[in-house]
Amino acid sequence: MTRLVFDFPCETPLGQNVRDKVDGEKGRFIMRTFPDGETYVRLESLVSGRDVIINASFVHANDWFLNLLFLADALHSQGARRVGLLAPYLSYMRQDTVFHPGEAVTSRTFARLISTYFDYLITIDPHLHRYHNLSEIYSIPSTVLHAAPLISEWIHRHVEAPFLIGPDGESEQWVKAIAGEIPFTVLNKIRHEDGHVEISWPPLEDLSGKTPVLVDDIISSGATMLQAVKHLKNLTAVAPICMAVHPIFAEDSYQKLQEAGVKKIITCNSIPHPSNEIDVSPLCVDALKF
Ligand code: R5P
């Protein structure tokens, strides 16, 4: 029997591609809000005995996380054989330790909740920094996919003489995986608060004739990319290309980055955004071949 693919909270181009490629059937449900703000959920698809995937776009997760759990629980209660979560962007990964006394390690709480309501998890480049594996916090089987080969392919096809720059130590893993033969450097970043970072630069080789390509896993407030772009202006006249796997782009950060004098902003479609140019659905489809 074909798999049922539910898109949550709404359909995304990535979800559509995945559903088409795995020959899945669109999962149907009604979700609305009662006058008191509580949620009403009704499954329209018959799910008993079926293999179900929920493709969830986890940006602004707080707005609808509880509703996702309601949906997953309804699927289990109505007899779905297995309920998998495809979360191309996995939120709540950055608070992975107690940075200041009294802080909650929300990554653990979030992981516990997901592990309670889902049978497996598939995601792309989660922010694994202090955790080395998702299994340190998720108790369900998880598959981690990597966008590096697709990003690398894009750079090879579109950029002549690239020079890769990772804006902080955490980005080193992605930059190294993307670089191959391409020269690269990794900067040092100190985050003072949300949206305020300080970046220090090692001595760089001569950048003349090269196109700087800044690569990070996430662009959230945009502060990291903006700082790096501003500093690059002192080093080269060539406008940089900014690339990221997960384009969160909070508030007006996309506009600010565009206005900072970048050549292009290129992202993967793990989160729908006008900068999406790299389709990661082939990775997801491969992971769903079981
Ligand atoms: C490190 O913490 C991450 O790899 C990204 O550099 C970070 O999430 C980017 O955040 P922002 O856009 O808010 O500077």
C-alpha cells in the first residue's frame, strides 16, 4: 500500500516533491481553532494499518508544535502502522547545554516529546555541535542527511574561483565537507546576545580574483552573515555569495543581507524561502527507500 504523506502545518515545495517521488498519497485532515483557542483535529484519510510520514516545516515551531503532537497522536490512535517525521529543518538544537546558570536545555525536552509521538525521524544537517549524534537526545531511530554534496555541486556549477568561508568554528564541519579541492578558511565567532556577534579573522591569503562564498548551516537573525559580509568589504572588492542550508531569516534579516552588498543569497529548500535554489528532496527520497 502507498504511504500517506501529511504536510504540516502546510504544504511545501519540498513536501510536494517528496510525495511525488515516493509515489505517496496526500494525507488529509482538518485542523481548526475553537473560539477558546483550543485545537480541533479530524483525520479525513483512513490511516488504519498505513505507513504515514508527516513532513513538518519546523520554522516558528512554537506556533504549532502542540498541534503537530495532536496530529501524530490521532494517527496512532486511529491505527497507523508507523508514523515517521520528516523534519528537513530540525528546530531546538542550539540550546544544547546550560550556558548560564538556571537555563533549560530545551533541545532535550523537545527531543523527548518528538520521541514520544513519532516512530522515526529524518532530518537534514541538524545543528550538531555539543551533541555528536541525535541518539544522545532522541530515543527513536533517526537519519541525518547532508546537503554538502548538493551545495558543493551548486558552487562548482556557478562560481568561478570560489573561496569558502565558514563564519565560526561550528561551521567548520559543513565547510570542510563542501570544500573538497576549494580553498577555505574558518573564522572565530563570539555571540554576545541574539543578533549580536563578534567575528575575528585569521590572516587570509590574497583574495584577488576569487569569489568569497560564506557558508553556514542556519541563517537566523542574519547577524553572523552580516558581520562577515561587512568585514569582507575591507578585504576584497568582489561581492560575496552567502549560502546556508536552513534559511530562517528572522524579521527583516533577508532584506538587510541583500542590502549589505552581497552578490547572491542561495539556500536549500529545507525551509521555503525566496532564496531557495537547491532542492534537497532527492536526499529525503533516498532516506525513505525502506
Ligand atoms: C551557529 O550558532 C550556527 O551555525 C549559525 O551560525 C547561527 O545559527 C546563525 O545565527 P544568526 O543568523 O542569528 O547569526
